[in-house]
Amino acid sequence: MNKKNFKILVVDDEEHFLLLVSNVLDEEGYVVKTASSGNNAFQVLEQYTPDLILTDLRMPDKDGLHLMETVKAGHPDIDFIFITAFATVESAVDAMKKGAIDYITKPLKNLAELRIIVSRVYEKRRLLQENIALKEEQIESLPPLDLIFSGIDRVYEEVRAVATADTTVILYGETGTGKTLVAKVIHILSGRKGLFVTVNCAAIPDTLLESEFFGYEKGAFTGATSTKKGKFELTHEGTIFLDEISEMTTSLQAKLLKVLQEKTFERLGGIESITTDARVITATNRDLTQLVREGRFREDLFYRLNVFPIQIPPLRERREIIPKIADYMMNKIARKLGRHSTGIAEDSMKQLISYPWPGNIRELENTIERAIILSKKDILHIPLPEMDIKTDRFEDLTIRNMEKKTIEAALKKVSGNRRRAAEMLGISLRALQYKIKEYNISEGITM
């Protein structure tokens, strides 16, 4: 929804005030109609259904409260903002308890206040419509937008800004921060007709990744008994999300660069040039600029991918949202498992908030699911990997040290088994191996 689709009705019996408010909102780009009384408002509403009504609380015929009660009986989704004199602010507050969203006072000395209050209602309505679009999209059920972007309003603003462009987007963030969810939201908000297709570049062997991208012709290699379309062909007019792009070989990087530049490719063993309109979104948990300096990532491809970078912060940098996310996950997982969980114990919630979460949201989700499976009570008590940060010196409580201690604790708990430790932490084996090397953790580790 944009402002030219957001409809407002302004109702006031003072002509000069009515003209002032309507002109300000018209200049902001909204669709505005006016009414000079309560009765006149009902006449306008017979052929005009607004998203928002700004109405004077006190009018000679039908007052604003009567107007709201009558309108909301038939259209409960229409929002109301009351206009009131300073002397009747208390009445406006009472009206808010009955369903109004806000109020402004007159005489209106600050036009910025009017713009801000109306903008909040517009943003709420736009977010609601985008949530509806998410629900209607059939690719996969997603959490609500306000949950995905809780604590990261900046990221949401960047996502909204770039969604409808064809610009290449790259998402930076640690494993488990929700990069795939953000990519899906960009695709949905883009309005693209095609599919959303994900390729995890780290999960597919290098020898198979090229055929996964571009497909192959029958007889292209041993075992190619029929022609197969690749992801870029399947994603025509849609979005292809290349996760862990840093793990791609340099030879395949060159072929991806060709697709980005020319919008064409050939299947393995084929000679026909195939055109794709797939929008490319990539993601990585690595520092690509460092990989470029090391010669492990092509500089020309980096600049092609890094047109619109979005940084997604780790969970430990937005701890205030952990209770909200944990409650959502608990309810979702409990329904999936057919369990009845009514809440998370207070001491467990405190631990969830203080824990550094090296595996981020994915680790949190895995931890809660394990707790629900093991729990015999409605109130969850969630055990976390052993890590007594209370005994550490203050100067040791850096993010890196806490992350290292968490990984060491997880490895110790599973007798050094990397695969089991990765599962416990909610991160990929490759990501864990990278962290083990980064922190020089070596004793007692097995596969």
C-alpha cells in the first residue's frame, strides 16, 4: 500500500480548520475527502469508504463518538483519530478507550504532530496489508512481519525500500540470524510472479552445484538419462536465493557472474542460450572483502552482488526481543508436536536472555523444541549448554569469548563430536568447523 491508496475522511464543523487539515494531508499524498458535520459525514460514507476518519469530538448535530460507534458497527477496520479542544482532552482519552487510535488538539499549533500521528496509522495499515500478503503467499507460512523484524526496524526499512527494485541484494549475518526469512519477505513484497527458490551453496557438493544452477541435457554426463531444468530456469520471473555464497568455487563464481551480467546461461551439455529474469538474492556469514583479498572470491562478482547490502545483527545484540520470539516458537512448536505448553518458566527465560546464542535464532528454536519434547509439564524449564559466565572476569565477557566458551561447552557435553555439537548449537557443521578453526579449539574433537 502506498499513500495514494490510503483514504482519509476529515470531519469538522469549523471551515478554516477543516481546510487546513485537509490541505496538509493532501500535500502528504493521501486521498482526502471532507465533511462539515456528522450528518454530512454519513452522506459521504455512503459512497466513500476511508481507511481513517479524523473527526471533531464535539459537533452540533452528531458528535464524533456517535459517528465512530455507528461506523465501526459496519466497518470495524476503519481507524479513528479525534480532534478536540484542550478543555475536552479527558473526553478524547475516554473515546480512545472505546476504539479511537489517537487524538489531536486544536488550535493546531504544530503541523508536524498531525503528519506524525496520521503517518503512524498509515504505517500500521500498510504493515497489516503486507502481513495479509505474506499469509496469502503459498511458498511457506512465515512468522508475522513484526516478529521477523522485531528489534531491527532499520533492516525492515531497507527491505521495503529495495523489494520492488530489481537490484541484487546480499544479506550479511551469522548463521541462524534469519537471512532466509528476510529473503522470502523481499520476494513476497516484490510482487514477482515466479517462484522463490533457495540453493544452499555449502550443502551441495561442488561437482553437483553447476548442474543444480543451470540444469543439464540428456546425455550430458553418465547418469543424465533425461533433460533437467536448473534453478535459474525454474526461477524465471521469481527470486533465487543463494545462501552461503562464499562457499562457491571460483570457477562457478565466473559462470554466476555471466548470468548476472547477461541474464543468459546454457544447460550442461547444451548449446541453446536460455534467458532468465530471476532476481538474485545472496547471503553469507563470512567477510567477503577478506575473501577477495585472499583470492578466494572474485572481486568482479563481489561488486555485482554487493549492490544493496543488508546487515542482520545477531540475536545477542537484540536480547530484548528474546521473550517475544521464544513465546512464538514455543506455541508454534507445541502445536506441531501436539503438546500443551502454556509458558516458559521465569528462571529459564532469564537464562535465555543472558545466553550468547552463537547459533542465533535457529539455536533458540532447536533448544525450545528439545525442551518441549522432554518436558512433562505445561511450564517449560529449558536447560542450556553448561556455561557459568558468573565466574568469568569482566574483561573476558566479550562476544567472542562467550561464543568460544559456548562452543567448548557444547563439544564437551557431546564428548567432542562435531556433528552432535553443531546440532545442539543449531548451526551447520561447516559453520562449526569454521568457528573451531577461528578460535583454535582442538582438544578431544571427533566427527
